[in-house]
Amino acid sequence: MRRRDDEPVSLSDVLNTVAGRLRRVDLRLIDEIRRLWPSVVDPVLAESCRPEMVKDGTLIVSVPSGAFAARITHDAELILRGLEVLGASAPRSVRTTLAKPDARS
């Protein structure tokens, strides 16, 4: 990792940046969502789409195509209702992101 002026960045600076990002993501929450995912969505969606993270109350789901994005968007209320079992940690909205072609292999 380099700064704009091409000076090297110390390892401690890089690790502090990464640690700060990790503190903002509850990995246990996304693990629980992934466990629930097949019971919340259609089997085709469960196999093709992957919950990636919850950020600021929004569940971010990677999808392989626009058609899957449309389906996730259409089913967003159903998905959110299925995740209400998570209580106060449950996401309040759903957003999709296009997966990189090799990301699901």
C-alpha cells in the first residue's frame, strides 16, 4: 500500500486501517445470515446469490447478473421478514452488487 506521494506506508499503519474496517463489520451477523439464507430465499437465489455484509443496516448481496439483482430487489421485503429472527441486528434494507465473474467459483 502506497500513499499518493509514492512513499511506503508502515505495516502498522496498514494493520490499523484494516483493523478499523473489521471493527465496523460484525462477522458473526453475516455468518448467521448466510446460515439462514437458504430458508429465507428461493433455492435458485440461495445457490446463486451470496450475502456479503451488513453495513449501516443494509444487507449487501452479491449477484451474478442483473436478472438476479432484480429478483433480490423484488423479494427484499420477504428477505427482511425472514431475517427478523436476528432481532435488533437484523438488516433494514437490501442492496445488490454485481459479483466478479470468478468470485463464485
